[in-house]
Amino acid sequence: MKKLTKGNVALCEGAIAAGLKSYFGYPITPQNEIPAYLSRKMVELGRVFIQAESEIAAANMVLGAAVTGIRTMTSSSSPGISLKQEAISYMAGMEVPAIIVNVQRGGPGLGNISGSQSDYFQAVKGGGHGDYKIIVVSPNSAQEMYETAYDAFDLAEKYRTPVMILADGITGQMMEPVDFDKPERKDFIKQDWVLDGAKNREPRSIKSLLMGEGTLEQHNIKLQQKYNNIIENEVKYELHTIEDAEVILIAHGISSRIAKSAVKLARKNGVKAGLLRPKTLWPFPSKIVNSIAKSSLNFLVVELNHGQMIEDVKLAVNGRSNVEFLGKAGGGLVTEQEILEKIKHIIVG
């Protein structure tokens, strides 16, 4: 049975069903429903909820919980995520799995509380220090907020890495019917790296300070091998009517839903348009974009910013197709009609 649910709440339910044991956060709009909902629900379930004294503290509490092997999560919105970056870099370096949720708001600075997609660079290029990557997924509905949160812990534990759910304020705030159909997971395989006391076994350590000659270099090589493995196996995307398309829209999150409506509108107007929606922003679906690209095809990147994902699209296309951009930032939404007019302009030249 489906239940009308806000995206942020659906995310909470997905994380709880997946076995979330501890949540550490700090309030900021438009993600406030997450800590508000979990402050009640986690207590009811006998699990841990802590509102930290700051975003920095919350992220470091997640790091501390993660090294014990339990499923742990934090969430925030744009400027709050900026404050968590040092701890995220530490988690990547220490190879501990955790979930970080960013329900994006307008920026830069404090900006406003409207939805945005202007944290793409920060998320996929590594917002903290060091040569690292984290898996970044982009849900575009309340249903996907639920499913993404449910699946993210498995992904994090498979690769011993932080996973970021990069949503936007619109997806987090809107209410849609959600099918809560995932089974509860109660039994987990105990990992052989966790810090859970050394009684009857040799001590373990997890750290990111590696001072021995060549030790950090070898650790970085190991991380890059892991990232290459993720690129090979974890790319996810959705295709819609691309077979005969003259223009393919590339959009993620809430923009992809507007873009999909624009594709349908274009088809009604006799314009052959299609859509490629990246579900993972890192790793980005570069191979499929490159395989589609040809001189007779145009790409139109639609984002709620002034041009960030377009750089990854251009790298993937590698000069084989024309790449155009349409976007707004600061809480503005691109409309289907604006996209249609841009498509027509591209085709006419």
C-alpha cells in the first residue's frame, strides 16, 4: 500500500528499514524533517539519535560510530555539508562506510531555503582535502529517496566508503505516494575491520595519518584501485526515447523530471528529443554518453545551477557532439516550455 509521504521522511524510513542504528545531525532547512522525524522514530526503536552542537561535531560523531561497524548517517543542507567536509575526507581516507545526505538549498553562502543543485562540484569532485572520491547518488522522487537510502548502506559497506545522497530541497519537501515495500534487515555480516574491542583477538587500528616511508603513497594507490572498481561496476542511469533523438537532454534529480516532461512536450510538437538521467553522479555515466555521441546529435544539459555537471558531459562527449546548457540557480526552476524553446533553437541553429 502506498502512503502520501514527504521526500525527507521517505528517506528516513528507507534508512531505518536498512538498519540505521545511529543518527547525528544539526538543524538546517530544507532537510529539517530528517532530524525532526528521526528524533522521535529512533528513540521509539531503541536506537541512537543525537542532535550535535554543530555540523562539524555531527560529522565526527558519524566517523566515530562508523569505525565500530554500525550503520550510521548524518544529513544537512549545503552550507552545513561544507562544515562536514574535513570529516568526510577523514572517512574516505580511513575507509569507513557511512551515509551523508545533502538536501541542497540555494547558495553560495547562506543563500536561501529554496531547492538547488549547486553542490554538484563539491559532491563529485571531492569537497574536502586529499585525492579521494565518494559515491554520489541522485534521487528524483520521494519513492527514490526511500529506495536510495535503503540501498546506500549496502553500497557503502561493499566498498568501505562514504556514500552521499545528493538530493535537492524540492525533492526533499514535496509529498508523493511512496510504496514502503522493502523488507527489514536485522542480521548483518560482521566485518573483520571494525573496532569493537580486542578481547581474544589481535588489536586493530583505523587511521588516516600514515607517516611511514611510502605508506601514504601505497594507501592512495589502493584507494584509486577501489575507485576504478566502483567506476566499472556501480554506474547507474536511465534512458528515455533516445533511439531517434536529435537532442538528448541530460539532467538529474528534480531537473530530470522537468526534462522528461519537456521531452514529451517536444515529441508532441514533432521534435525528436530524448533524456539521459544519471542516477549516480559519481561515478558518472561517461561511457554511455560517449557511446551515444556523434556529430549529428546535440546534448542539452539542464541543471539548477549555472553549469556544473555540464563539465562532466563535455568530458564524456570529447568533442563528438555539440553540448548546450540551460539552468537557473538561487531557487529558480527551469520550465518545460523554456526547455522546449531551447531545443528548438538548437535544432534550428
